Amino acid sequence: MRSIAKLYNWIFSRDRKRVRKLKKLLGFTPCNMAIFNLAFKHSSTSKDVRSNNERLEYLGDAVLDTVISEYLFKKYPLKEEGFLTEMRSKIVNRKRLGMIAENLKLRQFMFYRKNIPINNTSILGNALEALIGAIYLDAGYDAVNKFVLYRIIKPFINLEELIVADINYKSRLLEWTQKFGKALIFETMEEKMVNNSKVFVAGVLIDNQRWGVGSGRSKKLAEKEAAKEAYDRLRIGEEA
């Protein structure tokens, strides 16, 4: 039945031009075009969850995490959990996914209201996750695995660069607190002299509870260390 559906989509479907573009992107002919069309429907086209890509985005996010986790687990057999979690967070970073989606030219498949700024990387990144959800439903885990490896990781992810790249912990904390409606405050707790140099001690308060403390030769460095401690204590990287 799947082969018949693919043949129909390729030759007879009114969407056959779209089908052929998708095959070039995916590496296989889609069977259920309805699910792929849904993957590219931004919520501006419909608030009905059955008619936009938000549910597929949710599924794709989870599937992508699993594929990336498995890839890193096999790639780095001697690395600890913290390293793997941080690397996964760097790969599935929202901005990075948006840039990859742009490079994959997903914009050409999108359905959205014309007043929506489609150059917003989060919209395209969400569409990429929804597409991954659609691939999973249409063709299964192995197809997703191949797509992520050959269309995302190999062309766009430099693992060696990611290893040395710093996570912007302050930015991540801000995103997380905004997402869950929490108040985020950085406070300078102390200024002291150590070996004739001024050292700042900063704290991170989330909903008036201190989650991190850090020190550094500048307020910026102290806040960065405090943000990292809060990020690790809240296990935010494991949600990414």
C-alpha cells in the first residue's frame, strides 16, 4: 500500500511538484502528504491544534532529542552524561535549528499568514522539528535517523567547534524563566580584594530563591558563573 501511495503522489497527485521537492529534501518519496503539509502550517494559519504544526513540533522535538542522544552516545563512548547533555543542547539550540532550516530552504514549503515575519529563526526551527515529527510518523525512526545524520549533522554541525563553544547560560536562563513565567534577577552580592585585585561575587535569584552564585574579576564574569551554576542545578540542559 505504501508503494502505491508513493507512486500516486509522484505521478498523479495535484501536489506532485511539492512531492518531488520534498523527495529531494528527504531522500525518499513521502507517502502521507497530509502529514507533511501539516508540518509546514504555522499557527497563524489556524489556532486549531489539528490544523497547525504545533503538535508535530512537540513530537519532532522529542524524536530529534532521541536521535541526537543516540548519535552522541555512540560517537563519544568515554564521555560522561554532563558532556553529552551539553553537546545535545548546543546542537538542538533554537537559533541553530532555525539557521539549518533556512539552509534547507524550508521557507518554500511553509504555509503562514503574510504578516508573520517568516525570517524569524524560531518559526523555521519549529517547522524543522515538525518535519522531523512528520518523517517519524510517515517513514519511521530509521528514516529520521538518516535525515538527521545526512541532512543536519554532516552538512551543518561541526562537533569539534561545538565542544569548545561556550553556552550563553544567562541567555538560556532568561529563555527558561520567560517560558515558565518566572522572575529572574542577577544581584551583586559582594566586592572584595583578592591578591590586590577586585573580585565580584554575583547571585542568581529565580522567584526570589537563590539558585546560583559565582565570582569573577568583573560583574559580567561573576554573573556568567552564577548563571552556569543555576543552569546546572535546574537541569535545564536536560530539557533541551
